[in-house]
Amino acid sequence: MDCFGVPSQVQVWSEKQRQHISEHVKQEFGRLQYGRLVIVVKRGDIVQMERTEKQRFTGLDGEGI
């Protein structure tokens, strides 16, 4: 059981599912220059990915924004 009293189960993904997830993660990382990629997992399932990208602008009065 987990800390919430829910029986824990081991998530077993098929090879096709693993490849799909892997490709999606690679694609998101490829689009990211500065920032973070957060993978949200609930009970062994990936439920969403959040990509936050930061952009800095320099050369404006000698400082960034």
C-alpha cells in the first residue's frame, strides 16, 4: 500500500508504449532551449507533461528584462 492506503501496483508498459513515451519526451526536449520539462506521474501512469521555456532579452539598456 502507498502512503494514502491505496494498494500499490507495478505499472508494466508494452514496448510500443515505451517507444511512444520515449519519442514524445525526446521531441519535447528537442524543442526546449532553456527551461524545464516536468513529467507528471500518478499511480505509475504518465498523465501529463509540462514544458516551461524561459526567454531572456539582453541588450536593452545593458540589462535583460
